[in-house]
Amino acid sequence: MDFLVSALRNNPELAIFLTLALGFLIGRITLGSFTLGTVVGCLLAGVLIGQLDIKVHPLVKTVFFDLFLFTTGYKVGPQFFRGLRRDALPQVALTVLLCVTCLLTAFGFSKLMGYDVGTAAGLLAGAFSESTVIGTAGDAIQRLAIPEAERTALVNNIPVAYAVTYLVGTATLVWFLPKIGPRLMGIDLREEALRTAGQKTAEAEDGVTSASRSFDVRAYRVANPNLVGKTVAELESMPKTIRVFIVRVRRGGKILESAPDLVIQEGDAIAVIGRQEIHVTRGATIGPEVSDPDLLDIPLESLDVVVTSRSVEGKSLTELSRLPFARSVFLSKFTRSGIDIPISPETQIDRGDVMRLIGTMPEVERAAKDLGYPDRKTAATDMVFVGIGIFLGGLLGLLSIVVWKVPLTLTASGGALIMGLIFGWLRSVYPFFGRIPEAAIWIFDTVGLCAFIGIVGLSAGPSFVSGLRASGLSLVLVGLISALTPHTLAILFGRFVLKMNPLIVLGACAGAGTITAALRAVQDEAQSNVPALGYTIPYAIGNILLTAWGPVIVAMMSF
């Protein structure tokens, strides 16, 4: 045992990795339908291991935090700037109301209960599920003109308050938004989802796919005299509301590639690509289905495309399907800021969206050129892009102003977040540089935040238990009320003042509060993905505002 303690104290990097391993293990613990999550798990693991009085240089924590913040900005950048457009103003207004109410609620209760600056910052971070406040508020406290011992005590109080209020606030909101939120608006969530025509599909996992096929290619022998003598272009334009395309024709012993002026003759075998339900309901009108492996031996491609073209921005999927490049191309998945967006005729397209196209290879490649940039799978990360982004953001963050004798600054970490927003937007507009694969984003985002939080726990470990005894019981009730108040006001404001769709209101509240688990809960309750349409813009703006509140609440509490 002495050897282990000595090894951890003399080699703090070992303590960090042990904290991560134990934290991810704790994060898997479930309490009913609620899981602790890796962030809280790593904080608790850090506090536990920190009882051994392990010292970690603050620079290590900062490096992980900067990587996390830059990646956060990179992910939400396109939607943050999308939120500045006029048609997004209702979601922006709801987000600003919720975030400002969060700040005022945390400040008001902290003054009422006599909390110190560190506890107030921890309450803001935990009750509103924004871990980044721990870093930005901690940096602001370190700049206060007070004795070093007092600064250390205040910084160590942040994770104490965060741990208590996060568990209470997050668990409550995951239940509150899907269960109580609809009652506040006077609606039945599932009935509203049916009216909005939101459909829930099976979630994809590695090695697992849905048995439901949204489209198919089948071969038919032409026997309907109404089809004979018409060109491919004429046949494809006949069903105005149905997207079916002829991709190959067998005539005698020869296979002909499809062309708009190719005339279909009786007895031809044609390969038709279309939605599965169209084959079932309309296939027999062509003629009998035939087995022709050579005719159906067609190269198909599934390709992710980042939308960058201004010509398609703002168009609905219905409008997009009528454009020439959409011929024989189908949309199988649609994501925005990493969130699945429901595929419906009215869904509008934004630059930075990722569309997974499926169809014949030449047509998919042509559509990719007209839509934007093909996002082909690769393991390489553009580290020049990442390094320059964090460097420039750090320089920006070092600028400061003095308010109420308290220096306010973004800090180098806050600057990394701002530059991540800008670089993420640049990537969406010019996607031929700055690629960060999903696996790398997960490392920078999840491991970066968890390592930062774990080191916070290691540093606060010796004083954590005493701090919890001093303020833990009152924080439970305060955290509960603080979490519910802003979301209650936001729901009422969004529904009855802004007249927003109830599903969008709940998605926007989950986004503005940066609680992805609550979005999943709302979608599960509604059996619809429609709430995701209200999530992305508020999530982007909420991340920025709540992170910025860290130094703001320090200044307000210090006045």
C-alpha cells in the first residue's frame, strides 16, 4: 500500500489515468433510468484518490480544458452563427431568457444563503449542467486580489457545490422536461408528436443496422402497355409525388445504362430504385418482378456530405428532391451539430449539415459536388488547424477589462472556445481543411473534459468532505429550485409568448441548458425526433453564455 501511495504522489500522471479509469467505471452506475455520467464519475474518482494528497501541476489541467473548449466550439460553430439569422430569433430569445435566468437564480440564492464565490460558481455549474463554468470561474477567482490561501479555498469549493447540484439538477430535469413540461403547456406530448408527424427510428450502433430498408433496387419485366414506347425521362416524371428512377435496362442479352432519351420497349427488364414502400405498392404496375443478378449488379455508394452550397441553404428537403442532381439519390441520415434531425418534407437545410446520401455511385458523386464537400472516412486530424486555433484563441482570451475592480477576461481557455466557434464555422464553409474525425472529437471532448474534471477532483480532494458537510444539505434544495425555475419560465415563455411548437420548446430548453440526456428523454416520451430541431441552435448559444457566466458570477459575488 505504501508503494502505491508513493507511486501516485511521485508520479501524478498515474493518478490521472487511474482517475479516468475509475471515473468512467463509476459513470456507468445507473440509478433507475438515471446514470451518473462520466463527468461526475471522474470528479468523484478524483476526490477519492485526492484524499492521498496528490499534487498535479495546474498546466496539465489547462491543456485538457483548452482541448475540450476548442472542440466544443468546433462542434457548435455552424449552428451558433446560424442562430444569428432572423428565422432563428425565437429559439435565440428563449435561450437568452433561460441562460440569464440561470445566472440570476444562482446569484440570488447564493446571496440569500450567504454562499461564498466558489460555492456560487459551483451552484451555477452544477444546477445548469455546464461543467466549463468550473474552469472559467476558477480562472477568474485566481485573479482576485485576495490571499493565496483564500483563493485556493474558494476554488476548491467549486467542485463541492458542482457535485451536489449536478446530481440533483440533471436528474430532476431529465424527468421534468418530458413529464411536467407538456402539462405546463397543456398538451399531450405523443399526440402533439403525431400531429407534427415526427418519426422515431432505430438508433445505429457499430455492427448493428435496422432491418427496415428505406429504399431498394429491384428488377421488373415491363408488361404494362402504358409504359411501352415512353422514354426514361417521361416515365420518371409520370408519378409527380413519387421518386422512382430507372438505373439500368436489359434488352435481349444486352444491358443498357439508363439515359433520359432511352425508349422502353415491351419485354425489357428494368432495374428500378425507389423507396421500399413504393416497390410493394406500385411495383406490380410495371410487370412481374424478375431475378436478374447481372442487371442488379450496380455499384451503390453511401457517402456523408457536408452542405456548403449557398444555393441549397434554406431549402426544404422537398425542394431539394426536385433539383436535377437529386436523381436516383436518397437521404438516409441527416445530422446537425452531431444531433440526428428528422427527415421530413418540410425539414430545412443549413450549411454545415451532414447528409448521408445513398444511391448509384455516379449520381451520389454528382450530388456531393452540388451540395458541398464529401466527408470521407479518415483517421487523420488536421492538427495544424487545432494548434493554430487554440493559439489564436489564447491570445484573444488574454485581453481583459476591469469591472467593479474585478478584472474580466475570457482567459486563454475562453478564447479557445471562441476560436473553436469561428474555426468550426470556417470548416462548415470551406470543408477541405480542418477535419477532426469523430473519434478524435470524442477524445478531445470527452476525455479532455473528464481529465480536467478529474484533476479538479484530485486537487480538491483533501477539502471536499469538509466542504460538503458545511453546505451539502442546503445545496440539495437550492440546486433543485435553481434548476427548475429557469426551465419553467422558458417553457411558458416559448409556448405562450413566442408561440413556438411545443416539441421545439422542449428541445430548445434541453439545448439551452446543455442537457443532452433531457433531449433523449423528451424524444423517447414523444416517440419522435422532432424536438432535435429545437436543440442545436440553443445548445450552441447556451454553451457560450453559460461558460461566459463563470467570470461574471465571480464579479457579481465580489461586488
